[in-house]
Amino acid sequence: MKVLVIGGAGYIGSHVSRVLLDRGHKVTVFDNLSSGCRENLFDEAAFVKGDILDTAALSETMNSGFDALIHLAAFKAAGESMTHPEKYSVNNITGTLNILNCAAKANIKAVVFSSSAAVYGEPKYLPMDEDHPLSPENYYGFTKLEIERFLDWYDKLKSIRYAALRYFNAAGYDAKGRITGLERNPANLLPIIMEVAAGIREKLEIFGDDWDTPDGTCIRDYVHVSDLAQAHALALEYLVKTDKSFTVNLGSENGISVKSMLETARAVTGRDIPAVIAPRRAGDPVKVVASSSKARKLLGWKANSSNVETLISSTWNIYQKHF
């Protein structure tokens, strides 16, 4: 298939592009490089530097003929979305509507959307499945949920079929070291631990050690980015084959605590990685674990590389190349 990967120079997008190329698809990356990196582009893929707010650039690119597109172009910092909602409204919502309108004009009928577990909000039960109540607690999650609703309408009105992939905490790097661009200003646990290990940050802040968990720290479901990338490819192929829209969770189904991630990182890196206990953050759930049974059933997908050792070692390999 000829696939347009919007946001394909970013952390997740570059891994998705690599898997699509490995599976024999023709890939064009469309990215404004605001958070993506040129070093995450591949010689086998075409590249268009463009912005999803530029409808002329989107239309011109899409009119060159694509079987499908994958949409990964979004701002994603939950905290920032609460202080700068206008930024998220314009990029995430308006940008997506531009993509859908241009896709409709270009007769692109298959869209894989990078959604988020943030659409669920505070867990009401565990593991969280696709029937869990939808109640986002930050504006970022709200934008993702609104986009899912737009997709549902464009399915009904424009016959654009979609796969909405609600994933949990992406982590890790390509095991073969083919993707080396680091995230800019990371806000997630593992890259912050890596920055402390590499001497870029002074210490790790652990937000509370008195939670109701075995070691007192919060537990999250981490899924290896290469597993996520495989899921995007499988979802795209299933979507085109069945011509039916669907939504699935992507998670490892296992929780990893902050302290467990930290202690494993110390063992893998051989670094001290200083850490301090900070006050709890408002809105942090104590535990988040996914059910990915629907993705297993529909796509034959499983998070094969999402154990804590692989998450950390594959990330440390890349950080060592930089620092």
C-alpha cells in the first residue's frame, strides 16, 4: 500500500514508518519537524515538510495518491494542555479536521488514528477495556476523544473507515538502533530517568511514595514503541481488508511501578540515578493497567517487547550514542 504517515518523523511516527517499510509498504512522511527529527527519516521513504494547519500543503500531498494515512501529528503534554488549551484546540482538533477534509477530497478511505488512554480518565476498574467510561481529566485527552467522535461522523458521512488506537505509555526504542532521534523536552518517566543517568538532569522526582501499591509508588502500563508500531501496521492492514472501523486499546497488560522502573534502570545502566520523593501530583491515578484482549482477537497483536528490561535497555542504547 501507499501510506501517508502524518507526524512520521516523531518518536512513535518514525517507528511506525520503519515497520511499514519493513512490511513492504510505500511510505511518505508528512511532518513539520516541530518535535520530529530529520535523523528519524529513512532513505526509502519520501518526505514532505508540511504542517497540518496548511490545507494547501495537505491537499497537494494527498492528491499524489494514497491508499491510506496514519495520523500521529498531535501535541501530547497533558499538563501543558491544561494551561494552553488554545494550542491543543488549534493543532489537535483543527489540524485533524483539515486532515479529514483533505482526505475526503482526495478519496482516501482508510485512516489509522493515534489516540490515547487519556480518553478514559481516572480508572473506574482494572484492567481498563474499550467499554470503560470515557471521562478525560485533561484537555489533551479531551481533544483525542473529540477526534474519535469526528472520525465516527466522517465514517458515517464520508465513508472514511478508521482505526482508533488508544495506547497507554509508549517507551523504548527500536532494538536494531535504526531510530536515534531523542524526544525534545520529554515529560515521561523513562526518558527522564535516562536523562538523569546520562547526567543531563540532576535527579528524578518521584511524586509520592505512600500510594496503595506494593512499593508505595504509582503503577503504569508501559508498551514498547516497536510493539505499538507493529499494531499500527496490523490495524491498517485489517482496516483495509475488512472496510470496518474499530477502536482498540494497546497496552502490555502489566503494570510497572516508578520504583521498579528506577531500580531496573540503575541495574541496566550501572549509574546511581539520584531520586527524591516529591509531593503527589493532583489527578495522578494510583494504578493504570490496560486490557488488550480486543487487539489480540482482531489483529493478532501482543506486546512482545514490553518487559521492563527491554524497555530500559533499548532506550539506554540510544542515550549512550548521544551522551
